[in-house]
Amino acid sequence: MKKGCLYLRGQASFEYIAVTALILLMIVPATYLFYNYSLTSEAQIVEKRIAKVGRDIVNTAEMVYYMGEPAMIVIDEQMPGGVINISVIKDWGVGINELVFYTMFSGELSEHVFVSRVNINGSFDASAMSAGVKHIRIEAKSGVQPFVLINFT
């Protein structure tokens, strides 16, 4: 009788270990998949926010350009984190007008380019690239070459 009792206790211990191992085999991969999914989702959210900010700035710049000086519009946008640089690439004589956002997310450098049909200009400091609500002043300027000035405040 004692031998049977020891055998049942040993079997119960083995079953406990087997069930625990089985549960861990399900939980660890599920946790890994969830973690990777959340990173991918976060990157997609940042990309969508930058796309919205870029499109809104370019669309407003085109609208203000055609209104002419002294037209000015201030828009409020939510800037996501991860933006490391913002620049305007321009060659007005050739018709190149691009607003470019550079982002660093998960160790990957990305470039988000928004093409404008009108002459744009702007210089951006570190506060323009930080996360948070930004007030973006877009105003028409006249001169030899009319253009739109973009300022983050």
C-alpha cells in the first residue's frame, strides 16, 4: 500500500510539472506575438500621424498661396514622438517643393516626403520636432517669387 501511495504522489507531481510546462509553452509565444504586434501598431500610428500633419500643412500652404499676401492660417496639429528632423527641400526654378519629416523608430530611420505644388519655405528648431500639440503658422509672402512661410510656434 505504501508503494502505491508513493507512486500516486510521484505521478501527481509529474502531471503538475507537465501542465505547468504546457501552459508556459502557450503563454511565452503569445506574449512574444503580442509584444511584436504592439510595436508594429505603434509604428503605424506614428506614420499615420505624420502623414496627417504633412498633408494638412501642404494643403493649407497651397490654399494660403493662392489667397496671396497677407493671408495667414494657424493650424493645430498633434506631433508624434520620434521626429528627429523636419526640412523643406526646394528648388523653385525647377519646381521642387517638398516638406520632409525624418523619423527614428525602433532603430530605423524613415523619411516622409510631402510634395507641394507651390513654393514653400521654413526653418524648424528642436521644439518643432518634439511630441505634442503644435501651432503651425502658414502665411503667404510676396516678392520676386511668391512663397508660403511655414513656422511652428
